[in-house]
Amino acid sequence: MSLIPATILTGFLGSGKTTLLKRVLSEAHGQKIAIIENEFGEENIDNDILVSDTQEQIVQMSNGCICCTIREDLRSALQLLAAKKRKGLLDFDRVVIETTGLADPGPVAQTFFMDDEIAESYLLDSILTLVDAKHAEQQLDDRQEARRQVGFADQIFISKTDLVGKDEVEALVHRLKHMNPRAPQKAVHFGDVPIRDVFDLRGFNLNAKLDIDPDFLKEDEHDHAHGHDHDHDHEHGEHCDHPHHHAHDDDVKSFVFRSDRAFDPLKLEDFLGAIVNIYGPRMLRYKGVLNMKGTARKVIFQGVHQLMGSDLGPEWAEGEARQSKMVFIGIDLPRDIFLQGLEQCLV
């Protein structure tokens, strides 16, 4: 049986996860989707689509989708679904896990890598995060869960943009980009999202492409040129050409390391092992395409918290600049320690 793709859907309370799911569940897209709801007395899909007093945990929908409400742990729900699929009792193509609005998606993502039984049945495709434009400012200021959800995302959907002004949306987009430059952002209206923007995003694929918003890299260079950090105030009347830049000092931040010099594999392994050991719980997502001494192929690595994996990618193309590029997204990570340490791992 080929691996079942899984998508984690997260977002703060009221951001529109349920609306998005209802669309996915009721649309005629020809895909059979199993939805797992991690519910803790939150508003959930049942109220509208399902009969809520049923004892049966798994309910089949009219368009072939399946809904599974879990009150115990995720692992057992995933195992149950995979077992039923293997035995031919349930037919579905993919799984979507809706986390509660207060959840940290990290442990959910880790389940797919740490648990052998789950890893043999499922492939984690991506983490989608919904952000409510009307309340985002407050939620991101007050709640670390909301900031973490942004840091983990492979794709960010911004809902309720019609309820706020254009400037507010722009400021929010800018803020989210600094927290997570690798997740594309899209405004969504009442959960109206084309299925292609939701599934098969391959956010956890070890691929040779590192998507970081190019504007973010430009700003990054601008900052290095001045030798100051993103979260440093501009002083001495210094000109700042990106307005909403310093309005927020979020604890979830990202930074990029780039170098044209090759890495020494042993030094890099030691250094990454050490920082993951110390800062792993605060490292949300990190990814890199690396130029390693001794191989003609790209080395691709990525991680979630303490879990890190790497793989050999394609060969560097003829005439292609062999540049290592890494992005780290985390909570109060000591940028200087990371950057200096990586610098010391270069040949």
C-alpha cells in the first residue's frame, strides 16, 4: 500500500479552519478525504454536517469523505484509519488533521517521524496555518501558540481580509514574512481555496529547492550591509526603507545563512547536533540546501524541533553557483551563535 498523504491544518480559534474544512468536505473534487478532528470542546464540524449524538467515531460523508472525531490520542486514530484502509473497510486517499486552535503543531508533525508504525503508513505532506486578519495582531502579540503555528507553516492562508483595511493586511503580511519566510501567503474568503493550494504541497519533502521569499532575502542583505539585526532599532537617523519593519518584536523569528564556501561535513554535523541538542525545543522548522566538500551533489537537510534529516539531492548543474542556503525559524534563537557557528564549519 502506498503511503497515505497527511495534511495538518492549524490556526488560532476562530481563524476559519472549520469553514475551510467544510468546503473541502462538501466540494465535488473527487478525492476521498479522511478528516481527523482533535477536539477539545471547540466548535467542530459535527454540529453542521454530522449527527452529533452518534457513538460511532467514524462517519462517512455523502461525497465519500470520512470524518473521525478523536478524544484519545492521534496515534491511535491514525493507526485505526490505516488498518481499516488496509482491510478494505474504508476507502480514502488522504488524511487531514485539524488541530485545536490552541495546539502547537510540532508534536503532531513529530508523530509522523518518530512513530515507526505511523511512518510506514503515512507521509506528512504539509502544515497549513490559517491566520485571522481581524484578530491576528492581538493574537500574535498575546499568544505564543499563534506565533508557533505561523512558524511551523508550509502555507499560510489569511482569512477575514475583507474586515480590515489594506494597510493592516500589508502590515500583517510583512510581519508573518519575518516570522516565516518560507511559507507562501494567500488571502482566502470564507474558506474558498482551490484544492491544489491545500494538497500535495510537499512541504516536508527533502527537495533541492528552498523557497524563501526573495524580498526577505533582499532585506536580509540590506540588514547585513548595515551590520545590524532585524530586531534592532534604527538609530542615528538611519534611513529605513521597509516601513512596518520594527513594529513587533515577535519571539518567533527567522534568519537565513548563506555562503559560497563549502561546508566541512564533520564540523557541520557536530555543530548542528550540538545546537539541536540545546535549542531543539525552540527550533520550529529549519531547512537547507548545502554545498558540501567531497560531493558533487547538493545535500538537503531539514528538521522539526530535535528531529533532523538529510539526503543527497541532485548534482550541482554546470555553471550553477554552489551556494549553501539555510533558513531557521524558531523561538528566540540566538542568531549570532548560529551564524558564527555555521561560519566556523566552512572549509
